[in-house]
Amino acid sequence: EIVLTQSPGTLSLSPGARATLSCRASQNIGGIYLAWYQQKPGQAPRLLIYGAYSRATGIPDRFSGSGSGTDFTLTISRLEPEDVAVYYCQQYGRSPPGWTFGQGTKVEIK
Amino acid sequence: EVQQVESGGGLVQPGGSLRLSCATSGFAFSNYQMNWVRQAPGKGLEWVSFISGSSSTIYYADSVKGRFTISRDNAKNSLYLQMNSLRAEDTAVYYCARVETYYSFYYMDVWGKGTTVTVSS
């Protein structure tokens, strides 16, 4: 089973700063097999990125995804107060079939 | 507008049962695969179960296999999760999530607000 490890655990930055969130897979998962979700306090998760770099409908272009193989990155180019949330990466495995998530990165505003 | 509304959560004793429902609207439910995902208090996301559009393919996480049963009623645009032999570690918010496909990658593009299940004596 593939394990996703996210870092850092918590990211505390000023408004307007660039946030870089990492997701590392325990095995090569290819170039498009990763999604990112945002979960604001008290809310359900929301899809941000699928296929490693494709933005979901309605997601601002300050959010971008990159990476392939075992190392993936979610970048928030200019942090805004409404970006305070926990961000999760997700992959889909075929053997056994199922979905796994990273443990999450919490983004805070200084 | 695409909507998914979960219901059926509550307080149940260990060993008890509960049936969750997810009512959907705004999209062709029968054309979509669906997941249940849960989140224990203060913890991360955990996938629970998957069902294909025709109910022909079903998967479960090892943590719930043999205790939980996923099903759907396409005529009612609804998804269900029958939970038996509940344990304290099943305490969580349970979300229904629509599954979308990008090439051979499966991800979840629409989530409900969740329903809370508490297993405690």
C-alpha cells in the first residue's frame, strides 16, 4: 500500500507570501495520479487540484500543482486570509483498490 | 446546482447499528461512482467504501470490511451506508463524495457537508 507523507505539518506565513506544500509518495505513482483538497475549519473538503496539476472548477489561479513520480507540490502563490485551512493530498491505488490521503498540512496566517 | 446531503448520524452504543443516507440532486446520479469518506475528531481523512454506478463493483477499507455495507438506489438518487457492529473508533464525520475520473485516476469532485456518528456507551 502506498503511503503519502505531507510536509510541513504546519505552515505559518504572512498574507501575500508564497506557500509551498509537499506530498511524498512511498512508491512511484506516475505523473497524474494525485489530487489536492482544501478543508477549511468546520467545513467539508473541497477539491482543488486533480491529475497533479489541473485546477478544479472555480479554483483561483493562485493555486497550482506540480510534480511527478514520488514528489508533488501544491503552491499558493499569494496567500490570502481565506486560504487558512488544512490541505490534503490523495492518491488512488489499484492493488488493493482504494483511496489514501496524506495526513494534511495546516496553513496559518501570521 | 449539484448537492449532496448526508443524514442518519447520531449517538449509538458500541455493537449497535446505524444507516447513513446521502441524498443527491443536480446531476445524473446513476452515471457516477460514489465514495464514503470519514474523519475522526481532530484527525485526517479516511476512505471507507466505494460503489460503482450500477452497484456492480464495491470496495471497502479493511477497517470496515465485514461490518459496513454500501448500497445505492438510482431511482431515488441516493447512496447509503449500513454500519453494523459499531466500535468507538468508528466515531467520525461521514462524508459522501462523488467520484470523478481523469484518465485512470479516480478523485472526488463533490462532497456533502457530512453527518456525525458517535459510538459511545
